[in-house]
Amino acid sequence: MRVTFTANGKPVEADDVWEGESLLYVLRERVGLPGSKNACEQGECGSCTVYLDGVPVCSCLVAAGQVQDREVRTVEGLAEESGDLGLVQQAFVDAGAVQCGFCTPGLLVQTDALLATDPQPSDTDIREALSGNLCRCTGYEKIMDAVRLASARTCAKAVSE
Amino acid sequence: MEFLRPATWDEALAAKAEYPTALPISGGTDVMVEMNFDVHRPSAILDLNRIGDLATWSIDGDTVRLGAAVPYSRIIDELSGPLPGLALAAHTVGSPQIRNRGSVGGNLGAASPAGDSHPALLAAGRDVFVEAASVRGTRLIPIDDFYTGVKRNSLEADELIRAVHIPVADGPQQFSKIGTRNAMVIAVCAFGFALHPKSRTVGTGIGSAAPTPRRAVEAEEYLRGVLAERGLWESGDLLGTEVIQRFGELVRDAASPIDDVRGTADYRKHALAVMARRTLTWTWNDYSKQIRSAA
């Protein structure tokens, strides 16, 4: 079947999609957006987290046919239009929150969603928000640092604006 | 495989009548796992995402009509007042991403004994109904008749779950669940408990400790009797350790768990008695406070 939807603001079209195929597969293999990572395929790890109509979800658990005419925003869509890294992405780089990097795209989207609703989360709020994103390298401390840094920068930006 | 995308509820019922073996999908948090691992390949997938009604809820008098596809995250945000037990259960489901997609309709459709909604629905009382519909009409299935076996429910092949009718809480409710961590846990076992002061009854629900979610009937009857005989609904006085202990034992005895990878039968029975005592104590303390502050 054919599936058409919006990915990071641009219309995309995927042909020959199998009816049981996931949105994650379509993003990675059919429309050239391999940022979202394929790890557990059962919603346990959060590496494939994307926005679907503004709500963060595991793209491995969304059937491709379900996104027809809807809006998807992936980790690629977190960057600035200029191509520079977005605020959350830069914070992860600056805090050294990336080791192997496989979990990073999901963490970036989930952190972006957290700060959009709660720009100044407590540590408990951060842990709860990221509880569906597994990282097997870092022990999470650098990730916590990165989210705190992104939070501080988000707040500073809001003040200066 | 077919991918069916009805735009309206009537179209969905027509599609389910035409393809009775079609697998309904909404949040996909169960269905897509089966698809990704090729556990199950249905003849057709019936996508319900376009039917906006399914993701709405309303309150009519003292009953909440919860659309089958209202995601857990919205139950937590919007319904923790009228449905405190279900909201607590919803908070233990998976992760934020899963709670953004998963719904009570999916839990009921899958009918896994480990589904987190079930103990809360059972505890909410006997006036909980699953609204099932087909091209033949709509029926309200009492929650006590809904679960028929491991991952089996009383839906007919041409029926879809449209909503769940749940009484608005008129007393404290609690939910407790055992797992290895707070997030991403399939319950080793779970327990829901509710006080219903208006009807002078209590509700229980056991999860992951029998072939189906089930009520601890004797425990409910025992506690109802004690509360009535001793005038405790009126006084809000202490229950006493003996009553709490006995309640825990009766809940434990109502379970018939198995040994599996998540835990042993003995552990589940022990844990259920502990959770029953705790949830009873928590809710009764809340109720006592309400009585005293009203006095």
C-alpha cells in the first residue's frame, strides 16, 4: 500500500508498504530518515521515539498505515532550519551525554517533549520522563546533566526573549 | 493482509462484520509487538485511529463513559478525580511513550491477566460495563462477565469495544503493583481496591495471579460485613490488625497463580496479601480523615 504523511514539515510518500510494517521501518528504510533507531521493536527501549501529531510515541509500535495524512517529527526535525544543532541536541553534545549514541535520538525527542511542557523539571520529573528510554553505556548521569543544561538554556532563552 | 481504515464508527462496525478475523489496532502497543516479531499475522488490521470519538470521555451523572482509545496519559491528567484507581493503574503502565498510545480498550481487547487496567476496573464495582457494538447492535457487558480465559474475553467476532462505563468514585481507591522497577514492568501481580461508602460496599481486583483478572469475592463480603456490623462506615474508627490481616488472607486465597519467569505462585500469593493489607490501610486512613473532617 502507499502511505503519505508529513515528516519534519515536508510531505513524504512511501510505496509498497507492507500492511504490518511499522512507522519506524518506513522512516528508516523508505523515506531516508534513519535518525530514529531500531533496537527492541517492542516499545521497551525508546530509541525510536518520534512525535506523532505532537505527541512522543515509539515509532516501532505505530503501524505505517496509521500515519496516513498525519504529522511526524523525528530527531532530524529537532535541528535548526540552518542545519545547526537544536538546543537539546547541543546540550547533549556539551554535556558529553553521548557514548555509543544508539539511544540518543530517542532521548533527544523525549527531552524535547519534556521541556516543551515543563521547561524546569525536577530530577524526579526528568527520571520519570526518560523512564522509557534505555541507555546501556552512560549510567544516565551525563544524560541527567544534559537535560538540566538544556533546561537552563531553555529558561535563559525564555527570559531573554 | 488488508489494512482497513474506517473513518467513522459505522464504517468500523461494517468492516469488522465483513472481516471478523481482522485485528483492531489503536495505540498498537500490543498489536505491533506481535507484528514486529511475527507472532501473529492476522488476515486484516483494522485501524481505529481515525475515529475521534473513541478518544473522548464524558461524565453523565455518576458514571464516566470512557472512550476505548483514550490514552493512559490522558486518564492520568484528566480523570484522576472521578477515577482515582484507574488513574493510579494507568500511571504504572509502561513508559510515557507507551502511556501516550495505550488505552483501556486495548487492555480489554487483549484481556491479558497482567493488564494493568483490569484490577482497577473490577475494584470500581459491579456496575462497570464494557460497551461492545456490532452491526447487530450495542450491548453492555458487565465487567464480571467480560474476562473468560487467558487472553480471552466475551466479545463476539464481529464486535468492537467502543467505551467502558465506570462509576465515579465516591470513596478512596488504590492500586498496587509488583515489579522489578517502576517503569516498563509487566506486573508480577497487582491489586486494586476501592471503598464505596454510598453503597456500603468495597471492591477488589486481582491482576496477574489467575487465568483471568478476578475479584476476591469472599474478601469483599467479609469486609462489607465487618464494616456494617461495627458501624465503621459511620464512625471511621480503626479497623484493627485482625481485620486487616484477615482481609489480606482472603485476597491471597482468592488467587490461583502459576510459577513463571516473572515470579513464583508462592511469591505472588504472599505479595497479594501484603498489597491487600496496604491498600486497605491507605484507603481506610483516607476515609477516616474525611469522616473526621466532616464531623
